[in-house]
Amino acid sequence: MATSSAGDSKSAVSNSRANLLGLGEQRLVEFFEALGEKKFRARQVMKWIHVRGVTDFNEMTDLSKPLRERLNQIAEVHLPEVVSRSDSKDGTIKWLIKTRGGSCVEAVYIPENGRGTLCVSSQIGCSLDCSFCATGKQGFNRDLDAAEIVGQVWIAVQALAPGRAHNDRAVTNVVLMGMGEPLLNFDNVVEAVNLMMHDCAYGYSKRRVTLSTAGVVPALNKLGDVTDVSLAVSLHAPNDALRNQLVPLNKKYPISALLDSARSYLEKLPDQRRKITIEYTLIDQVNDRQEHALELVELLSTTPCKINLIPFNPFPGSNYRRVSNNAMYRFRDILHEAGYTATVRTTRGDDIAAACGQLAGEVNDRTRRNERYRAESFDNLQVVNITPS
């Protein structure tokens, strides 16, 4: 049962109290051992927060009363604030979520037959400025911390829980395909996805949590050392010349380096049957022609993958157009004939600006004051190794 809602949360995280919402098992173990408590307390608290949805320490009844009193003094379970909820006619739900500092991000729930996918954000805005994406046009503010990422899952799970049996979960899959580039927020994202997959938290399998990247190669090279989430590569073009126009990051890390890194990630996973998801947004008269499909067939010939074709979703200020149905299905059929599994993503939630590429949120743009986040400035990217939970 949920004992607190995101809307009831305080407007800012206390500087003097630790927020336990985004701490994985190892960090919680360290927290409780510093208090002189046994490490099993970590799993107890994780279950209360993430399985039962309880954020009030006083209701965590298998903790001793002195410990509960101590936690009330030094810790909290602080949730980001839900500003608004928009419901689409097709069942899609979008939450506008306020973070510390006042900027807002968006999370989207997409129900389908037998599954429900939650798309979460990892940054406030995005610095990559992909030409077909509304998020990048908002500029960049900062990384979300692990609690702000996991908090989006907590909000959706609790909002959709009423009327459902304990084993009938509405959110069956989580994808980091919302605002931001996950691998530019490496440590917080890894902490968050490992928490999503932890048996004492949300318990999602590694096949049901997917991280999507435009190709921050140094971070991708380290990802397999700290997690085994499913990987999606935001490709969108079959050659460097075209991808340079669509995804400026490609000028720094071209397609060959990106695919090499993605294949290396697969090689680190215990299950060698795993595949990468290639995301390809089809834009009318830009990357949707027969020659592009044939070039993609050749490009991916040595990469174990499945392909997700995404019709471009228009947004204000963009000059691109949605691909025609004829071009989209011709493109798909060429991939099928070459032996690839290729699916067309159905556009959902476009009436509430929740479709792929439309997420914009409310970003206090700090991009010009944060030059290190620009796509041209990744030479000194540092990635801190995290011990998996």
C-alpha cells in the first residue's frame, strides 16, 4: 500500500537527511552498518519503499522503534513532485514531474496487450541536440540523481496499483528512452537500473529494463562491467554522413566505433543469445529510402540485433515530416527479406505530446554555462566504476 504520494512530498530534499529512495543494496548496507545495524536492514527497507510503496519510517513495522526514531532524524524517502498527469485517448499516460531546482521532466506509461512500458528520463533536458528530437531543443540543465530516476518508477507503479492484485503489475517494462542521454549520467543511471532489477525492489528481469544510448562510446565500453540491462542503440542512419546531420554525437564517435562497443557489451553478458535493439526513426525523404534500407542491412550484418522502426513524430519548430506508410512498410519489408526481425513502433500518446521524440518537459536551460556537456567536448569524459548490487 502507498502511504505517501509524490504530490505530498516536500518541495526540496533536506540537505541534512539522506534520501534512501535511490540507494541500491550495497549503499544501504553501508548506511545501516554506519549506524551499527545489521546489513539485512537494507533489504527490509528496500522492500518497504519499492515493493510496498511505504515512505513513512513509522510504518516500517519490522524495524525496531529506536531505529525508526533514528531514521526519522537522519533520513527520508523523498519523492519528486508530480505537477500534472495527462491521459491520452489511447490509454497512454504522461506525468510532468518537478525536480529539485524547479525544472520538470516527463515520464510516459504505454499500455499494450499483456504489457505496460514505462519510459523514464535520465537528465533534465539533453545536450546532444539530435535534430529530430524535441528534448534537445530545450537545452540542458543537469543530471537526475538515482532517486529522481527511480522515483519516476515509484510514481507510476503506485499510481497504477489500485484495483490490481499484488502479482498483476501494470508496469512490466522500463525503458530509459525519455529525456536525456543515459550514458552521460552513468553512475546515477547504473545505480537506478540495478535497483529496478533487484529482487527486493521492483524485480524486473534484465530483459525488461532497457537503456537507450545515442552512442557515448567510453561509457558504453564500461557498462557491461557494472550491469546487464538490455541495450538499445539510437542509430537512425546507415552511414556517418547522414548520421552526422541527425545525431551530432556521431562526429565524435562514428558508427563503426559505436557498433564495435555495442558488440563488446553483448560479449560481456552471460547469456550470449542476447541482442541489441537498433532504434531507427524514419523521416520522410531523409533516411527512409530503399537505398538506406539496403545500406542498413549491410551495416548490421555482423551485429546481433533486432530493429525497431519509429515513425518521426512532429513537434513545433521542426521541419521534418512523418514518413509515409508506403515508405515505412517498404523499408521494413527489405529488412525482413534480409532476415532481420524488424517491427514498426505504433505511435502512442501524440495527442498529449507523449510520443517518441516529443518529450520536452520544462527545462531551465543551463547549456551555455555547462560546456562540458556539449557533444563536441567529450574527450575528458570520466566514468566512475560502480560495484553491482
